[in-house]
Amino acid sequence: MEVLQRTANRGSISTGYDIDNSLKLESDNSERVNKAAATISGAGNRRTFTISFWTKRTEINGVKQYLFEAGNSDADNDRFTLRFGTGDTFDIQSQSTWLITNRKFRDTSAWYHFVIKVDTTDGTAADRMKLYVNGVEETSFSTDNRSSINQNHDFAVNNTEDHIIGNSQIEGSAYYNGYITEWIQLDGTAAAPTSFGEFDEDNGIWKPKDPSALSFGTNGFWLDFEDSSNLGNDKSGGTDFTLTNITAADQATDTPTNNFATFNVQHPRATNTTIAEGGTEMYVNSNYQTAVSSIAVSKGKWYAEFIAGGGNAMVGFVDVTEWTIPQLHNGYWLGYDGTGNTLSVGMKGSDGVIYNESNSATGATFGNADVISVALDMDNRKAYFAVNGTWVNSGNPATAANPILWYTQRADGTPWTDVITMGITGNSNTYPRCNFGGYSSVVPSSPQSDSSGYGTFEYAPPSGFYALCSRNLSELG
């Protein structure tokens, strides 16, 4: 399990070329974008092309998830697909399977950059298709059939056939779950990954570059998802893509140049509990189950919002040393692990009690649709809770008045490490939701940002408190 702490993960820094938006795709909603064959006036270069995109996975569920498909028939060897396989490998296929990586892509806390470079005119079979991840050529494959790609083979890419992002027509239920941005297809150019990104000279992180000077060719395109009124806009000037079950609400500010926290998909939970909606919604099938953020913090001041989504809920935070214990994710809740010996704090909706070892602090009750704010001051070991914008116990995070304090150790002497992650516990058959600022399945009625201009919240973060995102972490965390 990978935890972001203090420093930005790969593809998660301010770079001079900023990506402002991404698109959230969710399989439960059958969301996809496509360019229909009828909108493509004529074939482009089917032998030489490049596909480049950034993605952040949000669900790892053991099923195939298609990122891209060009072509209409599984019987045609020109069909071209990109997908994550059942074992979280990255697969490139047509009727034949060309490449399957040995590497597993299971990190849901960070952005990946993929470049697929194809030139079937090349005299060397192994050079007719190459895969790059975060600027580095992938060379370890469980399946490598590139020697079977005939010279001058024509794929469906750039042909007058459907081009789909987020799904497959052949395997219609295999929708993608995750964020995507800067989806680029070049017609007639086999481009190196350095056309789309570069390594930062200070920290070595792979970061995006401005692609506007690239040659997109006849049927190439560039989807940046910046226009919320037209998320299928082709920024290169070509035919726009059609949206299926996608609205402006599916636009996110979680991007490779500002990576936001989501629910940690790899945090242990009961097997019948799932994470959905861009990593911001949890479905609890039975008992009490807890989901926590993918970013943990050890200093700084941080803000997040939660919605109970039905039943009872406990909103709060937990020391990372405790988030894997069986009680916390199977029957108990933040602030109470069944032993009275916990490294977590949580406010319970039904009784308004803020639970820690003493269970002494009175909070405020909240219902299914109420917005619960958490302001976490790691520098001074203080916390604050609000219900629909009103801070409980007359707390004031901006002035440090009336905070919730937590212990330095639990009763058995186990110390808090003070590496903390925020989260929510939901009861059986509920849909608890988080909003760490990058995306929310419940659209804020009057969006507010922190003082750095980051995040999209229902309520304005208090002065001095910030969204859990890589830019804030690099400066403040």
C-alpha cells in the first residue's frame, strides 16, 4: 500500500505546464466518450501513430477495464485496444494479444502516464510497438507477440471506425474506473514520450509538457477536459467526441500537476465493501466499515468534507498504525475499536459525541445529507468538526479556539505516530462520501476553495487550512 506523505508522488507537481482538469469515469454509470465512425471523413495513417494519456485508477476489482478501443469487430486483427487486465496488468490487444506487462498497476494514489508508440513500417519487428510508463520504456512482459506484427500492418487506429475511451463495444460491460486527462492521439507520427513529458531536473519526477506544438495529423485529437460545457472538445481542432452518461459534474480538478487525496482503495475493508465515483464514495454492505484518505500527513493544517450517505456515520481521523486493525474496518468505527484503546477520533452522527479514549467531548448530531467538515491542525495537535458550516463546541479553527485534543498515546502505552489520515465510518447499506477537493459526487452548491485557490468544497476552508493535494503538500506539508 502506497501512502503519500509530505512530498508529491510521481506526476504530481507544479511544472510550469499545468493541467487544470481531468474527467472522472465510473463503470457503475456506464460512462465513456467516443468518436463515431460516421464523424470521421476518411482514413488517416493506420501504420504510424502515438497514443498518450495520463490516468489515475480508482478501483481495483479483478475485472478487465478498457481504456481505449478502435475498431468494431473482434474478428478483425486491426482492432486495437488498451486495458487493465484482471490482474492489474496493462494489456495491448487486437484479435491477437500483443503485449501484457509483468508489472501490476495497483497504485490508486498517483497518476500514471502511458505512451503507446506504433510504427509498423519499421524493419525491426520489436520496434513496431513500444510502451512507455512515466517516461521509461516498459521491457518486462508476460506476453510479447510483437514479432507477429507484420510489417506495414494496418490497425483500426485513425481509420473510419469507432474510437472509444473508457469502454469496449466488444466487451460492453468492461468500463473503466478512474480519472483521465491529456488524452492525445497523433496520426502519422511515432513520437517519443519526451514529446509529452520530461523528468524534473530537481527531483526526477516525470511531469507533463505542453503538447500544443505537436502535429496531430488527419484523425489525431487532444482531449483536455477543460471545457465543462463540452467535455468532449477536441482541443486540436478536430471533431469533438460524444459523451455517454457524462455531465459537467464529472469534471475534476484532480490532475497530474495537482494530485488530490481520495479514499484509499487499498486500505483493508470487508470484501463486500466497495469504493466508487472517482474514489470518493464507499458502499457499506454490512457492519461498520471505515475508509480513509490516500494522503497521510504529519504536519500542516488540512481541511476535508464528508457526507454520511445514509444510516449512522462517524467522521474523523486515525493514526496510520491503526488503520489496518480488524476492528476498525469490520464492525467498529473511528474513535472506538471495541477495546477502548484506540488511536483514532471520530464524531458520531446519532449522538453528537466525539469519540476518543475518554468519549467526553460533545459535538453535534448530523443526518444523512449533512456536510461534516474536519479541520486538522497537525502542528498544534488540535482538531475541529463542523456540521453544515457551523463549528461544534463553538470551535474556531482560524483562532484555535475550543479545539478537540487527542492523546499522545493510548491506554496500553502505544504512542500515536502522528502520521494521520482522515476518513469516515459508514453503517450497513450506506454510501458515505468524501470530498478532499479534487472531485465530489455531490456537487457543491456554491463552490469554495482554500486560500491557495485549490479544492472545490461546499464550505470555505478556515483561514490557514488547506486541501489535501500535492501542491499544498509540497509547500505546507
